[in-house]
Amino acid sequence: MKRIHSSLNTVELSMLKDMMEREGIDCILKQENLSALAGIMSPAHCMAELWLLNEEQLEKVQEIVDEYLIGIKG
């Protein structure tokens, strides 16, 4: 298992998770409820995380994440 992205924005992570699953990539969200504590605790400790279950799919996952991040910046 490998962490592939983290964010305070759980909607962003849910969208990435859906994109992965449409490509047949198994992943899970962890700590998604901690983002509600970002004003109380350090944001670094409250980030939700997207984890890849099969590390053999890492290259494809990185392509999807990079494409997504470029799209939201552009």
C-alpha cells in the first residue's frame, strides 16, 4: 500500500478516487474526517489521504494524479 495524494479537500480526493476506480485501480481514502479539525489542529495533521492498494499500478496512478493537478491549475 502506498500513499499517493493528501489534501484538506476531501472532495478533491473523492474525485481522484473515482477517477482511479474507473480505470480499475483499487484505492482507499484514509483520515477523510480529520479535515474538519483543520482550524483546531495543524493542517498538516488533518489531511485526508488517498492510498493505492496495488503498488504495481503506481505508474498509471501517477499519470492520473498529474493530469488532474495540471487540469485544476490550468
